[in-house]
Amino acid sequence: MENKIDFVIPWVDGNDPEWQKQRKSFAAPSMADSDSAVRYRDWDNMQYWFRAVEQFTPWVNRIHFITWGHIPQWLNTDNPKLNIVKHTDYIPEKYLPTFSSHTIELNMHRIEGLSEQFVYFNDDMFILRPMEPTDFFKNGLPCDNFGLNCIYFGHDSAGHFNGSNMEVINTEFKNKNAVMKRDFTKWFSPKNGFRNLMRTFMLLPWSWFPGFYYNHLPSSFLKSTFDTVWEKYYAVLDKTCSDRFRTESNVNQWLMKFWQLCSGTYTVRPDSIGECFHIEESNFDRLCDTIRNTKKSMVCINDTPRTLDFDSKKAAVRECFEAILPDPSSFETV
């Protein structure tokens, strides 16, 4: 397949005593949430991610499974489509060890054998029904949604990272009007959804990019985007990757997404393709209904400090996945 598409997914076993020992041997992070149990606790549902990929996207070329070193006991490491990637395999030595998702993500383009077109999943993002390669890439361009947005700065938010991302974006793409005129049909495509269209319209008077909508779903990337940004803003990315834990001054992998949007290196897909649930009591039943009835093509099950009764919710989510994906995949040992 000439235009092959790889999937990339990181995973961490927060219960691994050796990993815990190494993490605790370094100074405490500056951000309160960087060492929170929420960042590392295991929902024990990764096998359903592999089942979904095998059943709903059998066309995927290869899966690159990023890990500190631990591997799920049930994972069939002999599967020909699976590439186990340790941090030491692709992250420059000077950044190791790292406990920052930003370092893990910003260096993904260095994974040996990674295809030019790849989709990045967090380990809380799942496919729920059959999808085609054109849901992720069309004519060699990543599929995405566009919407201008204001950055929210608040407790447990990504506002600081987005602010740093936008500093780079506005430095590189100084003429917002020129970008808008070039990609007017993309900015105002009905596929972006009414809310994004309204956000974009209301923020048009600003001569600079205030921020972008981020749907917190799997991201389609070109490896060459990472190469370009690293070449042009090495000092910024190097500083982020030098922090062992997430730090407020960091940029993150959203910078690559925003860069593709500003450069016009994307094609628009329906915003309704997926939904992110920041799990709270008020939306948990709707999350379960979305999974059981496969109401979306993709879903993000985002664990937060507001996610209460973790054990019961973990069990409920597993039951939902078991209902739609009961059969083991070839990525599981028998």
C-alpha cells in the first residue's frame, strides 16, 4: 500500500514498582497534576483498543506501541503488525528518563519505520465502528476539523500549553488574513459544525490566532510536519523535552496539529465523527450509551480529577466494551 497509515499509541503501567521507583527518584514536578494518580491509573481496557483496531480498521499498516518498558501480560508481541517501542528506542538519550507525555509525543517522528502518514491515539481513545483510511487521510492530507477558539486558563486545564503553542504559531504564521483567504472554504466548511463556525466567525476581527478548537480525538499527522517544526523551532521543543515532568511553559503535540491547520496541510472531516467525554457523574451514562450503541466512530474516555468512584466506573466501561467487542484479537495471547 503506497499511502500506508500507521497507528501510534503510548501506554504506561502506573503500578509497575520499578517505574514508580525511577519516577520518585527525581524532583517533584512543578505542575500539580503531573504526578497525579489520574495521569497513570489503569482502566484495564487496552485489549479492547486492539480488538477494535483489528475489527474496524483492518487496513492499518502497523501499530507502534510506546512503552517505558512494561508490556501488558496478555499482549501478543509476535503479532506481525505490532512494533514494541521503548522510550530508549526513539527518544534522544539526553531527554531520558522522561515522565512527560510531551516528550514522548514530540519525538514520535523518530520511531524507526514509522510511515509518513500516521494516527496518534492516547490510550483513552477508542474506535467504535468500521472506519476507512479516508476518515484519517485524503489525498495525502490529514483529516481534521477547524475552529478558532479562545484559550481557557484554569485549574487542571491545558491553557498554559496552548498558550506556548500559540506563541510559536503566531511567530511563524504572522498573516492570519492571508491564511484565512487561502483556506476560506476549509475554515467555513459546514463539516466543522455549527459551534466551530460560530467560534471562528466571532474571532475573525483578531489579526492574530487566539487559539484553536481541539476535539481531543485521535490526531492524523504527517511525519514531515514534526521534522519541519523541529528544524525551525528546535530550541522551543528542546526546552520542553528537557523537562522530565509536564511543566507550564511546555508546548505539546497539539502544536503539530495547529501547524498543519495554519499551513493548510489538512482536509476537513465531519466534527460529528467522534466525541470526548471528560468523565463526570453528569455524563457517564451517556458515555456508556455511546459505547454500547456505537453512536460515534471514535470516543475519548478522559479520566480527570472529577472522575469519582473510579473502580466502579472502570468496571462499567469494561462491560460496555465487552458487549460490542467480546472476541479476543490476534494481538492477545491465547
